[in-house]
Amino acid sequence: MFTLPNLLTALRLLLAPVVAWRLLEHDVEGAFWLFVIAAITDLLDGNLARWLNQRSVLGAWLDPIADKVMLLTTLGMLALTGLLPIWLLYIVLVRDLVILAGAEGYRRLTGKLDVRPTMSGKVATFMEFVLVSWVLADVALDLGYDASIEPMAMLTAVAVAGSGVRYVWLWAHKTRLFLREQASE
């Protein structure tokens, strides 16, 4: 449980509220560097788990949770402070709630839960990460890329919404298959 990869993942979880606090204090540069540290821990934890043969069930659960917490916290604070459009935050939150509701509904119906990330979900998460990183870097390092943020936000919104639709389709498909199987028994 107290392996180096798990400790790095836990550090990422602990950094999320600190990044939010720095953004709340309008210290985008501080938030940027903390976000960079979190990104480095994300790169290291999985690789170290493999290299040191320290894979664990806790790490398998904690890593995506830490990623989601960091990404949602940072994206949320960027939207609430006006550095990203608030509508993007709503789209991301609605998609995540739809995915969670679909997973919980399926679990209640079938008594099991088999969640696997989709390619569209991975693309959406990647685009969210790139957008958040881009905004933080642009403001913290004064790069002058302001004009590119809105088009990137729109592309990210399309990817996020598309992945949400994909998850709805997948949950509906799995449910139909399960109900057919139950009816044939």
C-alpha cells in the first residue's frame, strides 16, 4: 500500500486543492508549476509501478481518481476565474455525471460493473489536459496564445460531448444485451 508509485499518486491528489487555492489567489504561475509537478508524478507513478513491480489494486483505482480530481479541479477553477469559458465546465461535469449515472444504473441492474475507458473518452481527457496545460502555461509564462484558447475550448467541448454520447450508447447497448440474455433464460 505504501509503495513509491502509490505515494506519488497520493501526492497528486493532495496537490489538487493546492492548485485550486493558488488559482483562487490569482497565482497562476504557482498553480502552473504545481500542475507541472502533478503531471510529472502522473508520468512517474505508472512507470515506477511497472519497473519496480509494485502494481497494486489501490494504485489501479487511485491513479485515475487522482487524474480526474486534478483535471476537474483545475479546469473548474480556470472556468470560475474566467480563464476558461464556464460552459465548458458544465459540459465536462454533465458528461462525467452521465457516465457515473450510467455505470451505477448498470451495476444496479446487473449486479456487476465492468468499466473500460473508451478511445473517445481517452481523447476527450487528453484534450482537456492539453487545454488546461495550455491555459496555465499561457497565463503563467505570458506566451501570448490567448486567441487559440477559445477554439481549443470548443474542440475540447466537442470531444467531451462526443465521448459522453458514446458512453450513453455503450451503457444502453450493454443493458439491451443483458436484458435479452435475462429474457432468454
